[in-house]
Amino acid sequence: MSPSAVRPAPGGDFNVVFIGAGNIMFGSDEGPWNHSIRFEKKLGSRLKIVALVDPSIERAAAVLQKKRSEEAVASAYDRTPIYPNIDDFIQKIRPEQSPHAIVIGCPPAYRGSDEPGRDLELKLLKHFPGVALFVEKPVATGAVIKSFAVANSINEASPVCSVGYMLRYLAAVQKMKQIITENNLIVMATTARYGCAYESIAKYNWWNKDIDCGPIVEQGTHFCDLSRYFGGDVDVPSVVAHSVEHYEAPGKLSKIPIDESKIAPEQRIPRATTATWKYKNGAVGMLLHAVALQDTNYSCEFEVYCDGYQMRLIDPYNNPTLYVRRPGSNLEEVQAFPQDDPFYSEVSNFIDVIENGPEASTILSSFEDACKSYEFSWAIRKASEASRKVPA
């Protein structure tokens, strides 16, 4: 068993374990996610990846080879061993491999539960007590109640823990929060629109609800979470939703990049989903998620309404721009944040808290709070499925 976590020495090596060698950890053409480059930017020569855990040894070796060929970051990876699973790492860990942080970027089917094979966080809490955890979203693919059980275990063990809902860290989002706080506003309504570019999503699992749980749980979860961040806790039984299914005329897509015929019809994803709900404080919310766009760019917008105020966040992933209408004017103020990188901000905050304590920075998405977003996304999926008209 690893010794309990200790803070890294000032200016000393910062040991990190990466669990997962896929796109979220090392990047892809599909989007701006790439945790490795954010840890490299934050820690520089201090970063030491003391283990890369992935069942695909070939994939892990390929990403390490690429990193070692980059002079600026090679020192972080020059001694990184590969392990096929976390149990192998636990058995073979050496004292110099004791991590200060563990980044969990493996598929959610392997975590967020107490079931064997899905209990990654619980294993890490047992064998690496006190070591900080960074967990990707969604927190699980299994039963919601089990993810809350994991949250309870994390709360009891109380390591530093952050979940990757990076949109909370956008400068534009924090500006919206500032406007609400400074003007003592109460959110009246939220509305979210998420149009994904499906032509570039060439992952078989994403198109199969039985594996990745569908686009609301896997992808729309970001806007479910952002909605909760402004509106507060959702009255889950109030959720009403409808979907366009693959067998309906509007759901016939022309550029699906995988062979959907290999997926059982009942497990094929919806093409569009709309949902409405009430927040527990009385406010209302709306969401549209559409698997509709082609090429590579997504089209995303998020709005918040308060008494006298409308705030519109446009293109949060690529070029976040905030439009604000205030009392006494019909015009909108426009503020762009072209260089903002919420992925870096969440990693930076995470490391600052590890090194200097909670007074140094703020983690905006706890595991328990992320479980509420997970529960909410499942409520939308279930409500849309309940309202379907299944062909005879």
C-alpha cells in the first residue's frame, strides 16, 4: 500500500499517474481536450508521469513515444512505465512512483460504482489514501445510487477531488456569476442549446447507448451541469423530455462515421433531444441537444435570465463570447474571451489546492455535485425514452 499523500516539496517533482491513454488525456482532432498539455504547462519541468495505466499497451507506448520526441516535455515521460490495469500498478509500485495526483481519464464504465470492475475510485482511496483525484465526466455509466455511494466514500476520505466539468471555469461563466452576485439577482430561467458535429465522432461506443449511455449522459452532461451551476438543484421528477429517434424521418443521418448496422436498433442513439424542468427554487430550465451538424465545429449557446438581465454565452468551446443585456437598455454589451482555456484553469486550480490548500484556490465541481449532474442527465434520457413512439 502506498503511504498517505504528502504535499510535493516547493519546486520539487510533482508525481502524476495518468489512467487512460486516450483522447481526453492526450488529445484528438475532435476537440480541444488534452489533459497532458495542461499539466505540462502548469508544472513545466516539475511534472513526472510516474505511471500510464491503459489496457492497450500499444496505444500507451505510441503516446509516450510521441511525448518523448518533444524536447520541451520529454523529461516528464522519459521514465514512465506502462501498466495494463490499476491492480498491476498497485502490486508493482515503487516508492519513487508514489503519486501526488491521479488523473482518471478511462471510460466511465470502469468507475463510479462499488461493483467489481467499476470500483476504480474505491481502489484508489484504499491504496493511495489522501492522494488527490481528478476524475473525468460523466462520473459513471452505472446506477446513479452507486455513484452517490462512491461520493460518500470520497467525502469521508476527503482527498482533494475535482471532476472535469471545465465549462464552470470559463472566464465568461465566472463573469456571469459575478453579475448575478453583485446585483443580488435570482436566476429565473436557463436555456441551453448543444449542436454537435456528429460527422467527426468516429467512436463506436459513443453511438451505442448500451456502452456510453447516449449523447445526453455522455456529452450533453456539460450543459446539464452548467444549467445546475446557475439554476441550482433540479426537481428531478419535473423533467419532461422528447427525442427524435433513428427510425423517424427527421432522424435519418447521412454521414454517420461508423457502421450503425452493427448496433442493435434499440441501442442506437437519439438524434435530437429536448427537455424542460423546474429547479427546486422555482426557476425553469430548457435543453436542446442535436446530433445534427457535420464537419468539425460544434454550435453551442447557453442563456440565463434574471429580473432585468439576459446573459448569453456563445461558442464556449472555441471562442467564448458573452452578451449581456441590463436594466435600462435594449442593447447588449459584448465581451469576448478568445484566449481563455477552461481546461487549463481547472487543472491549475486543482494543483494549487493540492500544493497550497483550499485557501489557495477553489475547485468548482466536487464528485458529489457531479453525481447530481449525472442523475439529472439520466432523468432526461429516461423521460425522452418514456415519451417515444416505438414502431410496431
